[in-house]
Amino acid sequence: MRIAVTGSIATDNLMTFPGRFTDQLIPDQLDRVSLSFLVDELDIRPGGVAGNICFGMGSLGKASILVGAVGADFADYRSWLERHGVDTASVHVSELRHTARFLCTTDEDQNQIATFYAGAMSEARRIELQPVADRVGGLDLVLISPNDPEAMLRHTDECRYRKIPFAADPSQQLARMGSEDGDDVRRLIDGAAYLFTNEYEKALAEEKSGWTDAEILDRVQVRITTLGAKGVVIDRKGEEGLHVPGVKVDKVVDPTGGGDAFRSGFLSAIAWGLPLERAAQVGNTIAAHVLEVAGPQEYTLTNTGFLSRLSATYGADAAAEVQPHLACAS
């Protein structure tokens, strides 16, 4: 199963603030906030939603096709991804802009304040998917994750036009997107084989699209709602929702990239032909690994370690079903 992952490709600048953001805010001064935080740590890591997802799939042994736009400074990041089984030949390189930057500060309660510089990502709207499909012999699924908003709409429309199954993952771009009549958000969702959101984004998608929970289920095949430590809920029209509990994490070091890791595991398992419940279990297991390290691509997977952790939460039968497909890079 050939899966193309479209979305942001960025460098993450991750900082740690040894305090609480809430302690720095004065309730009656919130209309004129001017704050500066002295941070203890700065980690510069490869990131971006599409980059993180492709890295996760590669770490499980599932090849993927990365589609996005970067700057000329992408060379080292490209090499890193290719060493982890990612096809980067369809990445567009800008002649004018740097690769996107994500700057995020996390406090001791795991609250985050972040800024994203789009840079070369704005050129992703120039990318057509058909040449990608022609190069690799066809696409079985396209994940449309947070990216330049025009690129997200273009890729979604092209998938519908060419009848390529797609997974909608609007995530943080829901806050920015949405015409007054909700048309943009509806274009991202309508007809999706899979719709990924967290709990807040689920409500936001309903509000901005103008569609109810039931109306969205009428328009997508499978809706996946991540619940943080509580796991994930999978909904399909006419069927009872399926809750898959999360994998225990002793200490969350950095929440950045946890959702991306879940998607990488879920999509890998779908590509392996596993059922939805098993796919969510694989997604939850890799997400737990990510939360325990600083940076969205700093974890290391082994077949034995991954299966042991999956088995401890979901049972030996689950591990036995995943084992034949797993081919961790390390």
C-alpha cells in the first residue's frame, strides 16, 4: 500500500521554561500582554507534521512518500529521513525561502506557547499529486496534514477529482481556516476515508463546517478522535464507537509530536492490512515512545521493545498480530 504524506516539513526549536505560564499572567492585564521567558534548554530538532509522520512510519519499517515544500537548507534533514526509509523525491525545494520553523516553549505543566514560520511551506500549493502518483506507480492513500492552507485545499480537491482515497488531518490549521460559510473546512473533510482530530479539534470542525457530529459521520468513512492519555475513539456511521485506551507513560518529557506519531502508527497498521482497533493500538504505542523524549524524531524503536510494550497494554494476541509486519529501523 503506497501512502503519500503531505504537510509541513520544518525545523523545531524546542525550549523549556522552568515555571508556569499561568504564574506570569496578570488577569486584569490580558489585553496588553508583554512577556519574555528565560528558558533553560533549547533543542533544535527535525520536525514538521509530515516529516514526523513519515519518520514514524519509517521507524516501524513502513515506507512512505513525503510531499511538501522546503528550502535549500533541507539537505541534512533529507539525508536523515532517507536513512529512515522515507521517499523524499517529491519534496519541492524553494529557491527563495528557508525551510519552515516551529518555535515552541513548554512550561513545567506541559503547557505550550508556540509560533510557526511558514517559509518555503507556502510554495506547497504549487505541488500536483498526479506526478507523484505517476513516479511511484500509483497512490493508495494520501494523508493531507497541516500545511499551507491553499495546498491542503488543492490536494484534497485533486484527490476527489482523481478518486484517490485521502485521510483528512486538518489539526491546528482548523483555527486559521474557515470561510464565513464554512466551505473551506467542509472541502477538507467531505469524502475522507479517515478524519483525524483531537477532542478540541473535533468540536472546532463541527463549529466551522456547520455540520453536526452525525452529519460529519455521513461524509467520512472513519473518524478518529485522539484523547491524549485516555487513548482514542474510532467512530463509523451506524456503528457503536470504539474506545482504545492509551499506553501508560511514566513521565512525559515533551508532548510535541505525540499526535503525529499516533498517525504514523495508525497508517502503518492500516497499510499492513490490520483492523482499526489494532491500528489504534500501534498508534498509541509509538506515541508513548515519542512523549518520553525531547523532540518528535528522537525516539528509537526495536521490534522486541515495541512488541513488549504493545503486549503489556493490549495483550499477547495483539503483539502476535503486529509482529509479522514490524520491521523497526533500529
